[in-house]
Amino acid sequence: MGIIVQKFGGSSLTSKEFRLRAIYHIQKELSLGHQVVVVVSAMGRRGDPYATDTLIDHIKENGNSLPNREMDLLLNCGEVISATTLSSMMFQLGVSNTVLTGGQAGIITNDHFSNAQIKTIRPSRIFYELKRNQVVIVTGFQGMTESGDITTLGRGGSDTTATALGVALNADMVDIFTDVNGIMSADPRIVHDAEPLTAVTYDEICNMAYQGAKVIHPRAVEIAMEKQIPIRVRSTFTCDEGTLVTSYEKIVKNKEQFNIKDRIITGIAHVPNITQIKVFAKEGQYDLQLKVFKAMADHQISVDFINVNPVGVAFTVHDQVADMANKILESMGYMPQLTRNCAKISIIGAGMAGVPGVMAYIVEALTEKDIQILQSADSHTTIWVLVHQEDTEKAVLALHHKFFEIGTEKE
């Protein structure tokens, strides 16, 4: 049997009971003959003593002046505490293991402290420990520069650690354990009958993650996709297989195994707190688009949902930078039109490619509920619509009902 990489998020390691559940999953893979590499996040969430956000708050309360290099030294501690705590419990249960920091595991990064990028992985130490029949526990979210400085990988860094190690070790599978039982067709807090997804494509889960579904970091998926390493998103607290993330070809080939019905869409995601900005060109002006987007870039304002036409541009920014964007555009002599408090809703599915009428279904679903579409855009696997934020829940429910009702009719 090959190597399995298992990543446990902070919410899966908060209590002794939860950590025992994690160890159960480790022991299960060992009993099946796999070699196991475990990646851990810092325990808990903001307010818990060793959580990453708690450590950041500690610095904010004590000077709030720590440079990023030194901040990375501090944040490194959360995962080390998590790894060594899990290690102690495993030794007590007779599971031999070795703890490695990101640097000791061979994760070499650039020196962009607080948001470092992995340059290469040198996994010789991991292979050595696996040959000694050790479970290798690696601290997630971190690496080391060539000169020996500790770095952190930014938000979602433990997911990235897990899939990057999966690629470097040519693992059979990367399991992402969390507190939810896989990926759902929509946010279950809004759509109470949202359907669990047995399998999704790499592209689909990337789009869902970028568009608001916070189950796995999209950068981690992109790393796994390059080498076609399968990922399972699973719950620490059940024995269910969760959701498999793999290639479109494998899903189509194994549709019956995955119990997948023919579906136009896979899921619906949403991002709130967005402002739409429209800027109109003056008569005879043909460089509006260049000036507007260059100004946004020069001021480090990220733009999204871009529509360009001969008479102007429309795009969105996060609400918190809308006033700054407005002032910049006014200083350039424009009179931007702002629509605040919007939400971007994404309808995602590899099955929609080449299928006529998908946009008609979207418009029909929203029109039936008197929901105004402020803007739209599309790709081969995703259609986006912008709506007023107050209509978000109503829109997600309407779209989910419309498309999953269609899926039922097609059977």
C-alpha cells in the first residue's frame, strides 16, 4: 500500500475527545497497510489559547508592531503545540511517530513572510521516517527559507501543506479532515436540504472555494490538480468517505461508483459585502478601461466581476475599499456610480458546458422571486450573478430549487 496524507484542521483538534477521533482515522489507515503522513493546524479558533488568531490578537494587545518575519516565528508555535500534543497522545496509545516542522519536512519557501510561496519540497527526511515505520506528523501552514528563516504560508496554508506533500510524496490520497461531512451543493445554513456531493472535479471545487465555499483552500486544490492527486474532504467525527475531488474524466468513468446523477450544476456559492462600481467614458474616450484598472492596481485595490463595453466599465470591489475606489475615480475626473451592499452568487458545474438554456433557468428562477440581476458573467463551468445583498438567501434558495428540481426531472 502507498502513502496517505491526512490533514486535520484546528476545529478537529480542539479537545482531547476530538484528537482521539483524529487518531482513530490515523490508526484505521495504518491497519489497512498505508504509510501515514499527518498535517496539523493550530488547535481551535479565535479565543482558544493556541489558535492562530489568538496569537495575532496577543500581539495586537502588546504593541502591535511585530514585523512579519518575527510574527511568523510566533505563529509557528500554534502548529508545533498541536503536533506535539497529538504526538504525545499517539505514543500513549502505542502509535510510534515523529514530529517535523515544515522546514524539517523539507518545505522550502521564498522569504515573503506571512504569505510565503513554496519553492520546492525535499522530502528525504519524511521518507526516512516512513521507512522506520513512523507516522510522520508535520506542522502545517509553515516552511523555511534557504537561509533558515521560518515562514508561514498564509490563510489556508495547512491545506496547501497537505496537498504539496501529497504531490512530493506521490501519495495515493490526501484526506482533508474538518468539522463538516464533505462538500454540500450549497451553504446548508441557507439551503436546509442541500445535497452532499460524493464527487466533484478539481475545477468545480476551486470555483466553489474562490466564490465563498470555505471547505478547502483553492490553492491547495490547484497543487493537487497538477499531478492528479485525489483529495477527500471528510468529517473527523464520522466514518463517511465525504467528498472526493478528482478529474472530470474519472468522475464520468466512475459515475455509478460515485452514485452521481446527471446534473447540470454541482453547487451554488456566494460572496457577500460587495460594491458594484460603474464608470462611464466621456465622448470619444477610448482609454477609460486602461486608466481605471491601472488606477485600481496602483492603489492595491482588487477588482472582480469585470464587464467592459465601448461606453464604460462595471466591476466590483469589497465594501471596505469602496470609498477609497470612489475617491480615486473622482480625483481622475469621473463620476462613478456605486451600488453598495451586493452579493455575488456563483452557479457552478462542469455539466453546464455546452448545455443550452442554463442562463434562461437562472433568469427564470430569480425573476419568479422578484430578484433584480445587477450584472452577470460566465465561463465554461460557472455563471455569476450580482444581486442586492438583502436578496442573497432568497436567490440561493431559488436557484438551488430550480436546478436540483431539473436534475430530478432528468432522471
